[in-house]
Amino acid sequence: MTAAPTPAALYACVVGHARTAPLVHSFRQRTYLWLIDPDHPPRLPRALRPLARFDPRDHFAGTAPTIRAGLADYLAAQDISLDPGARVLMLAHARVLGHVFNPLTLYWVRAADGTPLCTVAEVHNTYGERHCYLLRPDADGRADVDKDFYVSPFFPVDGGYRMRVPEPGGRLDLTVQLRRGTERPFTATVRGTRRRATPRALLAAALRHPWSTARVSAGIRHHGIRLYLKGLPVQPRPPHPTQEGMT
């Protein structure tokens, strides 16, 4: 018997960035994120649809007919089959008023019997590039992975990440820490509280954080300019090869 779709949820979040080297800089920004079953995105009243669209072109290669199909193509390139009965939960910003920017989208994948298969971390940088990390988290949601993608212009592509990405419940509690040898020069956190994704809750979130995705994108650029003006050198951006399953 097919399980019922997972109801969509909203998380009112605080995103934090903290740098400790080569200089100290931190900021926090409030926003909201969606947790959805990409096979069953939320059905909203027509008037609210511009505030929340989930478009396949915004994820993976951007060429698949659905978000799940894009995920399946990526996983197939990693020798993982996304069977029809597998369940997927996706945490992301929705497209708001025609704009979207997702620094990090997470996909939790479970087999039909509920067994965790993997977690996929899809990272977007401000240069329009995308990269996915395949994670096999432990029981606490922790996974280590080599850094293979240019994100911040102030860090080269080296070192690795310690990610803590447990599947969210009533609380959202994520951490991504950059590790370069014995240094821990950058840590990003996302903390949030779950709310039912009702039209009223979406309208309240949109009024509290107008054009939220544009503000996230602008905020990252604003702090990048501040770091540059503080004298932090920009690292060369290497060509990013297209990943298998992302074409």
C-alpha cells in the first residue's frame, strides 16, 4: 500500500555564518524554508502561488521534467536506484515572485520500508553553478565529505565539510563546518521551528520576510563586499566540471 504524502511544512529560520580565519566575521539572517515531498508539492490558492513555486529548472541539471526525476538522474550516476516506492523529503526555498536562490537544498531519501538510503546536499553558488554532495549520515545526522566546489570567493577549493543534517521534525537544526587541516575557519548553521504550511502561515511568513530569496542572495553579496573591503583576498575560481547525472 502506498504511504500517504508527507504534508508540507514551513520552518521559520535563523541562518548564521561565522568566520574565524583569516579574520573574524559573522552575521545572522532570518528567513523561512519549506519542507516538502517533491512528488506532492503544496497546493495553494491562486493568489498565493507567486509566493511559492517549486520548479525543476531550479535544481540538479535543470532539464528533468520533475524535481524527483532530476534527483533520480543524479543518484543513478552514483549507482543508487530511486525506486518508485522510495520517499523523498526536500528542504529548500521556493521560488518567490519569480526569483529563487538556494545556497543549500537538502534531500532525505528513504526506501519504501522507511530505511534511510542517503542524503543529498545540493549547493548553489552566486556564480550560477551547482554541485551535489552524496552523504551517508550516521545516526546523529553527521557526515564528512571533501570540498569539491567553489562557494565563497575567499576560500579555495580544498579541505572538507563536516555536515550535521538530521531529518527535521519539530525543530530544524543544521550545521555545515568547513575544515582545512586543523582549522575550522567557517561554520554555517540553520535553526528553525516547524509550522503547518497553511495559506495563512505562508502569507504571514511572506509579509514578515518580503521577497525572502532575493534578500538571502543580496545578504550574501553584501557581506562578501564587506569582507573584501576589510582586505580579505579573493581566491581564483577554477572551472567547475559538470557532475555525472547533472547534464
